[in-house]
Amino acid sequence: QVHLVESGGGLVQAGGSLRLSCTFSGRTFSGYSMAWFRQAPGKEREFVANIGRTGRVDYADSAKGRFTISRDNAKNTLYLQMNSLNPEDTAGYYCAGGLSKYDYWGQGTQVTVSS
């Protein structure tokens, strides 16, 4: 069974940066496609970025140019570097993993951006 644990969230001022991490266990990390999603209060969960097994990445328009998704297969860890944060980025951030779809989800880490 895959187990995902996010960390790195917190309170940051607008314009600041955070790096989220997601540790993966239970299976071979390199064989899984991974992604970050977020959900703000009262809003639906939305896609942020993904990274495939080969390293191919894709971003939501809101993340392009500010966020960078990466993975370290040796450390079984997924990352999300977030720069130029603004209050609209305030949300719970969740990592997800899967083979053909995202079957596994972490418990989330809260990111709050103050203006």
C-alpha cells in the first residue's frame, strides 16, 4: 500500500517562497506518476502540477513560471518549489500518486499567504 506524507507548509508573506515535500513509501516510487493538487476553503480541489515517471512535467496556468515540481527517486520524495506566492495560493496542498490515475493521496499540508 502506498503511503504519502506531505510537509513544508506554513505561513508566508506575499512574494515569499515555500518548498513542499511529499515522502512516498510502500512501493517503488520511480514507477509512479506524481502530482500536486490544492483546495482552498469553499472551493473545489484543483490541479497544480504533475511529473511523470520519465520526468515530464505539466503545470496549471496559475502555477506556470512560479512553481516547480520535481522528484528525487533516490529519496522517494516529491517536491513543489513555490515562489512569488500570493494570497490566492492559500490552500491545503495535497500530493497524489498513481500508475494510470491518482489512486493515492496524502493528508495535505496547509499553505497560508498573508498580504
